[in-house]
Amino acid sequence: MFDALVRRLMRHEVAVFRNLARAPGAPEQRFGALVDALTRLFDEWAKAGPLLLDCVREARGRRALARTFREVRLSLAQLIREGQRTHTFDDGNPMARATVLVGCLDGILLEEILEPGCTLSEAVRQALHDALWRVLGYDAARSRRSRT
């Protein structure tokens, strides 16, 4: 039962990243939708935190998490490459940037697991959005201002 639940959680995470990264639209629109969706899921995913922490303790669980993170990084790297081709995102190693993005997201998720509710404020979520956009070399604040 535990293994089935963990596999389902991992498949869901991969599907969220893959589907949003491959959705129609410009790379910056897809990335924005992805970040918005993920920040809305933090409190839900944090509830599964104890299961995820148990995964880290076992070799099989670590392998499952590593596969999940690899798939997520590949989806993000593809989106980053598309943004670089359109000169929307700065040049740089897409896989390295994807790794940093996943690290930021999972770090905030870990914060939510350890201190429930700490990531729910608009200030924290906006700071996360801004930091993630900066990893891509995209000035989201300037983009927001130009749309208003």
C-alpha cells in the first residue's frame, strides 16, 4: 500500500510538470502557469511529507525520488530550451537551471512540511515566483508592469 501511494504521488508530480511544461502558449506563459500551479499545491503536497521523508530513508524510495526529479528536470529543461530559442530566457545550461528550479521548489516544500502554513503568505509566494523567474534571467516584475 505504501509503495502504491508513493508511486501515485510521484506519477502525479511528473504529470503536473510535464503537462504544464508542454501546454500550448509561449514559454513564459507556460512557466508562469507551472509556478502558479505548484505554489497552489504546496500545502497539499506537504501533507504527503511524512511519506516522502520515509522514501528518502530507503534505497528503493530514493531511487523513485531520483527518477521523479530527473523527469521533472527534463521537462523543465525542455521548456527552458524553448524559452532560450525565442530569446525569452537567458542563455545558460538548461539542465543546470532546471536543477536549481527544482531545488528552490523542493526547499520551499520542505519548509511547508516542517512548518505547516509558513509558505501560504502572498509575500512568500511572490518572493518564490520572483526568484524562480530570476533563475531563467527573465524579469517577471518588468513583465507584470508592462501588462498593467
